[in-house]
Amino acid sequence: MFITTSYFTDNARQYAERLEAKKIILIDGTELSKLMINHNVGVDISNTFVVKAIDYDYFKDE
């Protein structure tokens, strides 16, 4: 596995795909960021928001 905060060249990607005996996984900066966010690694929650929906049963008994 090779990880970079930048990007891999097309040649590097093609080389990794051509290897049959050994599997090389390339993770670039964009993919690394997504993985960090999805797995809560090295990130903080800065904002949250509440989505409300109308409870149509609330006034049913009145």
C-alpha cells in the first residue's frame, strides 16, 4: 500500500495495475481524505444540524 497526500501519476497507476503477482494499492490525497472522514480518523466535528419533520399524529387525538 502506498499513500500520498498528493496524487499518483498515470504511469504509477498503470504500473500498479499491471502487477499480477503482488497487489499494490494506491491511495491518493482525495481518497485518503474520504477514508479519514468515513472512519473518523484525525477529524473533528465542527458543525451539526437537526432536520425536523412534522409529526402528523401529534394532533390526531384532539
